[in-house]
Amino acid sequence: MENKQTLPNSTATLVLGICSLVFGFFLFGFILGIIGLSISGKSKRLYLQSPNDYSGYGALNAGRVMSLIGVILGAILILYMLIAEVFDYSFFGFL
């Protein structure tokens, strides 16, 4: 059995995806999710060109999905903050 190379940035994408979920309801999670999605693009294209040469696609794909969820959560928060500011609502409801 031949040795396969690990996809570049697959671990970094996974870590950024996890962090974007943990910090998803803060602006920091939104930023981490965008970074995770952007660095995973090249690795995904590389894997799709020659899937037999690389391992670690599962981690890359999981990181992409978690980064996307983190971006969506961050976007919902930003939208909520904008609506709350426009309509002069308190952010947490008790302030």
C-alpha cells in the first residue's frame, strides 16, 4: 500500500471550523469561519484533481461544514444586532 500525502491545510481547516462553532455567536466566529472556508478551497481542488494521492479529505470536509455553520451563525448575529440597533431594541432584552 502506498503512502498518501495529507492534504495541506486540512487540520487547520478543521481547527478553524471547530473554533468558528465555539465562537459562532460572536463576531470572532464569523471571521474564523470565513478564514476556514477560504483556506480550504485550494486543498479541495487539489484533492478533486487526484483523490488517490491524498488523505485527510474527511477532516477537510468536516472543517468546511463547521466553518460554514459558524459563518451562518455569525451572520445571524450580525443581522440581529443591526435590526436591534435600527429599531432601538436592547441586545439581550434585559439591558
